[in-house]
Amino acid sequence: MLRGAKVGLRARHEDDIPILRAELYNDVVNASRAEGGPWRPMGPASKDSRLLVDDTAQDRVPFSVVESEGGTMVGTATLWGIDTHNRTAHIGLGLLPASRGKGYGTDVVAVLCHYGFVVRGLHRLQIETLTDNVAMLGAAERNGFVREGVLRANAWVMGEYLDEVVLGLLAQEWKPDTPGR
């Protein structure tokens, strides 16, 4: 397990899947804002790749996020779009509704940076998020990510186009002892 100040990132367990399905992916508004495609319902036996772990996939590493004390699952985190040639990847996370606003997001980003830069030897990490996602923007910036641009009207969400912010962090800029770590 990878450990931060408030959370740990561990492998996805089978009993995590119903919780993630019910609290994150079956929430139409949340899933529509977080995913790059349209929301679709998932049944209890769904084999949706966002939930299941494919140990052969080289371009993504999904984690379940748990509290450091007690081990209660609080969300999901993913290093995705891993490009081993250019040594880049993207960061994504989703916290369960009851776990939001507790500083977990900042810690998740810090732990994913450690995993990306130290464990995987990556050169660059990137985050894309909606311009109104204040929590993710704050978590990224507290960990040293820099706003690199805005993708105007880039995301179709619940009947309207929204802008996205692109944030980046290079390995040489990363400070493992930032407040989020």
C-alpha cells in the first residue's frame, strides 16, 4: 500500500466495487462531470472497466483510496494514459460523497505524485478538470501543479459545454514535502 498523511492507496478489492458503483458511478451528475463520455447505468453484475482491474493493462493503474486510520474506503484514484516512451501520465480521483471536504483529495494527489515520479520514474503528470471543480484545482495546486491552459467548451456535461483546465507538474518541480504530502 502507498501511504499519505490521511489516506492510503491500495489495490481494488472485490467488495469495493458495489460501493464505488452505488456512490460514484450511479450518481448521474457526478459521473457526468468526472467521465470523458456519457453516463450509462451499470447493473450489479457489470464488468465495467472503470471498476474492474485488468492486471495486463499497461496504460492505467487503478487504486482504492482508504483512510490511513481504520482503512475505510473513501474513493478511487487512477494513474491513467501512462505513456512509457514520453514518461507521462494523467491523474484522476473520485471521493465518495461522505469523504469530500476533509483534505483527502490533496493527499491522494500527493500519493499519486509519489507513485508516478518515484515508483514509475515518470517525467510529467497532468490533470484535466472542469474550471468549476474548486476542490480538484486546490488539491492539484497545493501539490505544485501549474495551470497550463484552458480548453474552451471541451467537455459536454449534462446538456452544456464546459471549459476544462489543464494542469501539469514535472518531476524536477515536484516537492515531496509539500502540504499535501
